Amino acid sequence: MIWPLLIAATVIAALVAACAYAWSRDLDIWLLPYVRRKVHEPKAPQNRLVHIMLAVTDHYEPRFNNVSPEHERRRVDFWVDRLPRFASKHRDYHGRTYRHTFFFPEEEYREEHLDRLADLCRAGFGDVEIHLHHDHDTAAGLRQKLTDFKHILHSRHGLLHRNPDTGDIEYAFIHGNWALDNSDGGRYCGVNNELEVLRQTGCYADFTLPSTPSRTQTRKVNSIYYAAGHPGRAKSHDIGVDVEVGRKPQGDLMLVQGPLALNLKSRKLGLLPRIESGELSGDNPPTSERARLWVREAIHVKGKPDWIFIKLHTHGCNERNMEAVLGDAMDRTLTFLETAYNDGQSYALHYVTAREMYHIIKAAESGCEGDPDDFRTFGATVSEEVAC
């Protein structure tokens, strides 16, 4: 009798462990949508060059862990010194260097840091966009923060860009603590109509997701889509309408998601597949196997599967992550991508900033064909959009 009991106990323990793991990784939110997408996703284009746009979005927080101003400066020093040397080693299909997008927190503003990042951007190594941590906020308070900060970045540091039609300063956004649109049960936000406020203040796209492990994770996964805010209801971006070739925008805001997948070749305790979320960290450094997964998820504009968008994320001012982003692991991974996915016959690799990725997405939505490198500034002037 002992063996049946032991077997039953082992099975029950395994099921409990699997359920606990699933809950800790929010699989109850996104696993079924992920499986449905895998079943219905279009097959990779045959006998057609597939273009891969790669952007690294950085929750760039020099004050992480409330360090001293001197410690902040050392962190920024690391990036100012290392990024140009690292980026210059890696070139894409057209010979453009690797580039990095710094999402800088409004609440951590320090003029000297932005001056130095602006110099990097002017040298062609990246771009700066807006990051924000807030809690128990109001729509009016959020609007004031975003409006003031975008004007500081633009007028004082020469960052961000103006909409060619309206003249308004535009920006991309990443929400601190992942709690976009008050999606963490009221913590770390407070604004149920955040999507609407973002659009009204000039946000052209959100790059927060994926957010697992967090209850802020959406059911919509591995997608580029529009979401509409609903006053009085949090997490309006849980669902949305895919950006699609030839279809007009549907909703308040475009959301550009990074890859979210089950890594069946890397298992926790040898049994449970690890979660791939596009995060670059000391605990989860980039590898060639992860890069294959990023490509395999094939995030694209609906109707344009030959343009793939890979949006990765990191916290680049955390010392544990610095080497993962600008060290040997990233060096090997980018070299792998430049070799395996950049032959000009099956694949072409393009290093882009978040803003350039957005412009290329809009070009795809408008039905543009050819080399996406031609559309890095699509829509930045009227003539460019008409040309497509």
C-alpha cells in the first residue's frame, strides 16, 4: 500500500508546486491567450526577406535604492563611458550602430544627468523618453507632471520631438512599477483614465509591457495594439485592437509589447518551463537561445509578418544589470543576432530606438513596403508620410 500512497503524494505535491508557480508568474492571466496566439499565428513568410527591428528600453533610474548624488553620478559615468564603445562594436544590416533608449523618471530629474544623456543621443547612441513612478495620483496631477517634464526635456536638453501637424511635444512612456492605468489594484498609480491623459499630453506609444510577474500583466500578449481608456475602470489596456495594415487607429493609445513566452529549453527545477519576458538583467542575462525565442514570437503589425519587432527592457542603473546590458553576455548575443539573423537573404537586423520603432510600426500600418530602414522617421514630416 505504501507505493500507491507515495505516488499519489508525489503527484499532488507536483500539482501544488505547478499551481503555485503558475500563480507566482501570473499564468492564469496570460497563458491561455498565449496558447491561442501560438495556435492561430501566421506562418513565417516563405522566400521573403524578414526584417527584425530590435530596441532596448531602459527603466533608467540613477537614484535606484535612494543612493547619494555621487553614487548617481558614478552610474551615469558608467553609461557615458561604456555605451559608445560597446555600441560601436555592433552594427546592423545597414551598418548602423546599436542604440539604447533611456526612459528617465520624472521624479528623479537631475539636470546634469540629462545633459550627459543628451550628449549621447546627439552622438547617435540612443534617445530619451519619459518614465514615471507615482502613487495615489489624480488625472490633473498626472497631466501636470507629464506636461512639465516633457517641456523641460525639450527646451532645456533638446530632447523629444514635436508632432509635425500639431506642433506639440511628443514622448513615449513606461510606467513605474508596471501599474499602467491603475492596473495594480490601486497601488502605484491612482489614475483610472491614464491612457486618455497620456494621449492628451502627447504620448505617442506606451512601452511598459510585458510586466509579469505582476498582476498588472495583461491578457493581451505579444502584440502591438491600440487600447481605449474607460473612465472609472482600471486596466483598460487588458484588451485592445491590433495595429493592422490599412486600418485606422482604434483607441486612445498604441501599446508596443515585448516578447512573453514559455522557454521550454530552460526549466525551473528541471521541470517547469521558465518565463521569457524580454528582461535583460544580471539574474537573467541575454543568450543566443533567448534571442531565438524573441525572434520566434514574431511580434508584428497584423498583415505585415515580414517586419518583426523585438522590444526588450532593463533597469540599466542597477549595478547587477549593467554588465548584462553592456558586457560580455550582450556582446555575444548581439554578435549571434548579427550572424544568424542578418544575412540579407532570409533576415535583416535593424537596431532602432523606441521612437524609430514606433515610426516603422506606423509605416507598416500605412501599408508601406520595402526596407523598414527607410521609415525610421516616418510621419515626422508631412512629405515623408505622403511619400509612402
